Amino acid sequence: MSKEEKKSASDERDLDSLSVEEGFGMLEETVRRLSDEEISLEDSFREFERGMKVLKAVNEKIDRVEKKVRVITEGGEYDFQ
């Protein structure tokens, strides 16, 4: 596995443990960095790519919570573990 593949795999594990609030904070920081007029094209692409990965992870977490809420509101019981 190349160094880049190892970093990518590590990043994905980090995103799995990320809370929704932490994800939003990371997205805000990404937007701030992308708004910097001094950012290079290469750096802006890396920031954009990382931001999209964070956004996907946050969306997946929100979707899971939404499904749990639907089960509860439909009168079913749900084991939150």
C-alpha cells in the first residue's frame, strides 16, 4: 500500500469516528481556507476533495439518525445500541 493510500485509509477511519458537530466545524474551516485568495489551485482541489469526504460522512450519520427517528415515530421500538 502506498503512502497516499495509507493516508486515505486513515482519513476514512477518522471520518467514521467524527461527530456531526465536528464535521460541521471541519466544513466551516474548509470553506474559510477555500475563501483565501492566496490558496493555490492544487491546495484548493485538496481542500475541496477533503470537504466532500467530510460532507459525505456527515450526511451518512444524519441519514442513520433520521432512519432511527422514523422507526420510533412510527410506533416501533428501536434498540439504540
